[in-house]
Amino acid sequence: MRKQIGILTLFFLWSVTAVAQTFEKTDTGIKATIQSVDVQIQFYTPSTIRVVKSPANHAFTKESYSVISQPQVVKLSTRQDGNIVCVKSNELTVELNLETGGLSFFDKKAAPLLKEAGTAHFIEMNDAGSKAFWVKQAFVLDKDEPIYGLGNLENGRLSQRGEHRTLMPGNVEDGITFFSL
């Protein structure tokens, strides 16, 4: 009888942890691990959000040449409704789906700004003897919405919509992981 109760207890604990996804509040927003991806949402200002996604438990030092600012103290409200965690400043709202890891961004009037299509994927690779990752991330766009940015690309197009690019520094082109809608 004790053995059966012990087995049932273990099964119950396993099923609860397998279904329930949690998040942790931080000084700048929230963090969570979803589908083997660590997600950090960091508010730098009420209108600037930095999202850092990485493979779960992958230790690294986050160094950036493009992000040199430091987070300011931002008044945030956080609430959870089912699998959706909502973090809100007085300018922006970001929602994290604890089931898929997808993110959605809204302005202060709750109008949608940007929505991630699914979650990011990381594929381990060897980059000239160094461990690196191929990263795939997709976003939902309006039917005719242009995409500007992505670096110095020699294709003669202002909008990069519909382009499939590997963003790497090169001899003629330099890919930069920044875009604007």
C-alpha cells in the first residue's frame, strides 16, 4: 500500500510539473524557461523592451555592441491569465505564452504592434571550431507590411519582406539582426 501511494504521489508531482509552466519576476521584467528555451523580458525604459532568448541552461555572458544602455527603474504590473503572462509599463505591454514561448507586443491603447509566430529555435553548430547556434525566429506580419533593416544587403531592395537571408558578416554584405516595421 505504501509503495502504491508513493508511486501515485510521484506520478502526481510529475504531471503537475509537466503541465504547469512558471515564470519569475525580475527587477526589469520576467524570465521563464519554455520548451528548452530561456526567455528574459527586460524593460529598459517604459517604451523599450529587450528580449533575450537562449537555449535552456546555456551559460554565456551577454555582450552586445548594439545594446549599450542599462535598464532604468520602470514601474511594471504583471498578471497571469492561464498560459499568458502580461507585463505592462505605462507605454507598452508584452505577453508571453508559457506554453509556446511566443511573444506579443501592444501599445498603450492595446493595439497590436508585433507578434512572434511560434517560438525561437536553436540548432547547435560548429563555427570554425567554436560552438555556436543557428537561430530561427518568425513573426506575424500584415499582408503588405514592409520590413526595413537587416544590415547592409546588396540586393537593391529597401523592403526585405519575402527575403530568406543568413545574417552573417561577409565581404560584400553585413547582416545585422535589427529590423524596423
